[in-house]
Amino acid sequence: MRRRQHLALAAAAKSHAALLKSGASSPTPWNQLLTAYSGSGSGLAAARRVFDEILRPDAASWNSLLAAHVAAGAHRDAWRLLRAMHARGLAASSFTLGSALRSAAATRRPELGAQLQSFAVRCGLADNVFSASALLDVYAKCGRLSDARRVFDGMPVRNTVSWNALIAGYADSQKPAEAMDLFLEMQRVGLVPDDGTFAALLATIEGPRWFSLMQQLHGKIVKYGSALGLVVLNAAITAYSQCGALADSRKIFDGIESRDLISWNSILGAYAYHGMNSEAMRFFVRMMRRVESSLTCIALQVSQGRSIHSLVIKIGLEGVTHVCNAMVAMYTRFTEYCMMEDAYKCFNSLVFKDAVSWNSMLTGYSHHGLSSDALRFFRCMRAENIRTDEFALSAALRSCSDLAVLQLGRQVHSLVIQSGFASNDFVSSSLIFMYSKCGMLGDARKSFEEADKGSSVPWNSMMFGYAQHGQAQTVTDLFNEMLDLEVPLDHVTFVALITACSHGGLVDEGSEILNTMETRYKIPLRMEHYACGVDLYGRAGQLDKAKELIESMPFQPDAMVWMTLLGACRIHGNMELASDVASHLFVAEPRQHSTYVLLSSMYSGLGMWSDRATVQKIMKNRGLSKVPGWSWIEVKNEVHSFNADDRSHPRMDEIFDMLRMLLQVAQRLCSSGDEEILVTISSDT
């Protein structure tokens, strides 16, 4: 799928370049390009860019843009666009109406469907088969089956889409008898059912009493087999299982010549549904040999992953290397939950641990920000003489970056040189990042110069390093050098550029980059670019511009964007805007403690104690507490960590004695007038 989208995008980009070069003024080829971009997976931004480049957009141009919005799920923007089209007299076509109705169906808005139905009647489109089918689909998906049937009965001409929409409506509403009657009527009028017809019908099968109906459907599937795809056969496996006919599920599975992952998942689910865990596990092992990382693919939820893990234990395969490696990979790739304890249990159960086992654990620790654990694990790998590849080295360097442990980072660098991975894109990028985080920009630059600079990866890392140290001009110089050498640019390049402008106070320059990324460099704006833009304006105190930028986004802003604006509100003391921003964050990330802490701090700073108490009460009621910040320092190859009110360090008494001495020296200097020094130390020291 991704490969097809990539090829489609490449073809669209080639056509785009040709059109720009030719200066074509006719909207037709531009409309075709707009449609191609919409279906290539490149997103809505590319389609909008093409629309803006059309000299005289016609009705087809507007319709293509509307369809792109609906396909991308930008329904509110699609409805605004529809109103704009209506104001221009362009909304009265079956294509426009079809897109609008698809949007209403996707958002389950029957009232919008009713308005569009009235519009269709006024425009003389009520009898159009495409518009009527789309309207029927809206009512069916919203559960308004009487309205759906009324539209269906009033259609002078019906196609397969019309019949499927109503059949699916009955199926979704748990009315299998009505769905089956409609299916039989469909055949009587001479229409051939397709994948959508059978998929809807098979979804209604549940329980032994539907076995006879399932057999009838199976006979029809065999009859129309050449016209049907794999989707129907996969659905039939599940349907037979749910009506108690597991042997029939197996027959269908065995008869499929080219099985996909869903075929395997369906038969696995069938055996698990009937409690036949051993058989399910045997199928799972077969699948493991055929489909790379199949376990990770099918265990999309934590509960599913643990269910499969229980099967692994029950069948006695917990110590088998290739099975447990897949389990480790599965647990380490869950992003919403840190499942490293479960991953370690799988790892620890291995009889023989290979390089994949060790590397999966190491990258998991690093990926979840457990940097100390990652580095301890890396030391164990070295002690066990496990071969360290580019993934292990990159993970170790990332953990050194997170902890800013320079000496250990240098040791890993020596391993990189010994292992021959110094020119690897990701290893060299990790080296640059590590030295930059440790404040050693000179060493970071040396690593950059030694890297293979054919891709944007090392360039981006070096730009980020300079950006974090406020060297915006050096970042701009690197970017210009990339352009001169024709190094391919990507979205990360522009994150680094805007970050540099933000840290360097270059508001105009950063704003120019935001406004020209898509038109000049053909890089669509992503969420992280908008977050950087908000930070750019926020640091400069231009909070109104930051808010306007968020409102102009073509997609819903995430918590990162809102948190960036909230931080700017705190710096500049804008309590009114902060309250508004916090309300968005409470919806987007209700369990993120930082929002409550930041808002509480602002209220206390302004003396608004009752508001502060309200925020803290909400925080307490939701079971949240402030996570203490940690500081650490590396002394003689040993990392010392501290947090607020921490008394666990073995040399705590010496540290506090030194702090008291520093306080006394500072007080003497202040009283003598030699130098103004402000030292704030907790009273309990």
C-alpha cells in the first residue's frame, strides 16, 4: 500500500514539475494533478497548494478540492468550502453533493443529510442515482432506516451501491432478516452482488441459529467467486466460526491460495474464539515463519498482546528464541504504554538470546526514555560480547544524549569507529546529537564532517545542534549549503530552521520560512512546524499571532501545540489566553500533569489563590500529582542524579555543607558591595 502511494506521489510530483515548466493555463491538467495528489497519501496540503496555483479554477477544481478535504477527514473545512462554493454558484452538481453527503455520513450527521436532501430537490438532483445513493448511505449509517428506505424506494434507478448501502444499514442495526430479504430482492432484479454486499451480510452472522443462512451465503460466494476478492473469504472464515462451524472456517482458509495477514488473523481468532489455544498457537508459529513481525502487526492493543503472550506460555514456547523476540518487539513498540517490564520478562525467559533479542530490548529502553536502564543494558551487552550493530549504537548514543554523559558518549564513539559504522546515517546523526546535547559543538561538527552527507539526516542533526545553542546564522548557512549541494530537504530540515529562528529571536525570518515552505520548497506543513511557529511568536511575545497561526491550521492542533502556547502565556503573564488554552489541553490530554502545574503556578504568581485552589482540587480528584524534575551531573565517569527534596544521595551531608559555605560567601560578598549575587537555597539546608 505504501509503495503504491509512494509511486503515485512520485508520478504526481513529476507531472507537477512539468505543468509548472509549461505554464499551462487550462484548469483541466491542474485538476487531474489535484486529484492525483489527493489519492497519493501526501495529504491535503499538496492538494491545496495545487489549487492555489490554478490561474482560473473551474467547478471541477473546486469539486476536486472538496473531495480532497472529505478524503482527508477535514470535514469542518469541507463544509466551509461547500458554503464558499454555494456563494459562487458552484455547489449545484452531483459531484459536489456526493462529496458533501459522504462527509455527512462519515461524521454521522443526519440533520446535515436532510439539509442536503432539500438542496438536492431544489437543484433537480434528487433523482440522480449517485446523489440519491450517497443520501441513502447517510441515513443508513446514522441508523435512520425508515428515511433510508424512503429514499431507496423513491429512486427511479438504483445501482449496486444503492442496494449495498441499505443492506449495510440493516446489518449494522442488527436486522439480518431484512438485510437478507433485500439481498434476495437484489438478485431477483438481476444485479450481481459484490464484495461490499457480502461483507455487510457476513457481519450479521453470530450464533449457531444462523448456520443455515451462512451455508446459503457460502453457496452464493462460490457462485460469484470470480467477481469477489479476498475480503469476502476472510469475512467468511470469521462468520463460520461465530456460528459454531470451525471446520468450515478451516476449509475456506485452506482453500485460499494467496493469504494476507487478515486471513491468518481470522483463522487465529476463530480457534481462539472456540478456546482451542493450542491449535491457535500452532497456526501462530506457522504465521511467524511466513510473515515478518506478524505478531507486532496483529497485537495492536495491549490486551490483545497479552492474550497472545498467554498463548505462548500455555503452549510452552516462552523460551523459543524467534517467538520471544517477536514478543519483545511487540511490547517495546507500544507507544501509549511503557511495557518494558513485560518485554524484559519475555527476554529473561529466553533459553538462547541472540543479537536481535538484545538489540530489541536496548532500543526499547531508549525509545521509552529509560536512558539509565538502556546504558546499563548496553554495558551488559558488551560484557556478554554481543555484536553491537548500528541500531544498538544509535540507541546507546541517544541515551547518552538524554543524560548528557559526555565521557560515556566518547567511549561509545570509539566503539562506533571500531565497528565501522561512523558513516552510517543514523549512527552519525546520533553522534552529532549527543555531542550537541553535551555542549561540545566542535566535536559535533567533526562528526558531521566525517559523516556521509548525501542525505538530510546528518544535516538536520547538525542544524538542531546549532539551533539549541542559539546559533541561528550558522543554521541558515548550513541550510544554504544544503541547497547548493542539492541535498534532499525534508520536513525535519524546516523544523530545525524554524527552531533556530525561534531560539535566535528571528521572528520575521522564521515567519517567512513558515509561509514559503510549501510554495517554494514543496514541503507540506506538519504539526511540528506549527508548534515551532507558535514557539517562534510566543517567545517574542506576539501571542495574538501565535493564536492566529493555530486557528489557521488545516487540522486539529495536538497537545504539543497548545502546551507551547501555554508556556508562552506563562512567560508573558497572559492569564486570559492561558485559561482558554488550558481548556483545550484538559480535553486533549486530561491526565497531563504539566497543564495543571503550569496553570496553578500562573494563578499563584498573580495572587489568584481561589483559582489556584480550584485547579489543585481538580488535579487531586483526577489522581494526578506533580512529577518532580530531575537534574544530573557527570563526575569522574559517574552520573549523580537529584530531584527536589531528594535526600537519597550517599554524599548528601557533604553537598549541603558545601551549599552552606557558598551561601555564606555570597552573603559576605553582597554585604561588602563587591558584587550582587542572588542565591536561593531551600530553608531546610
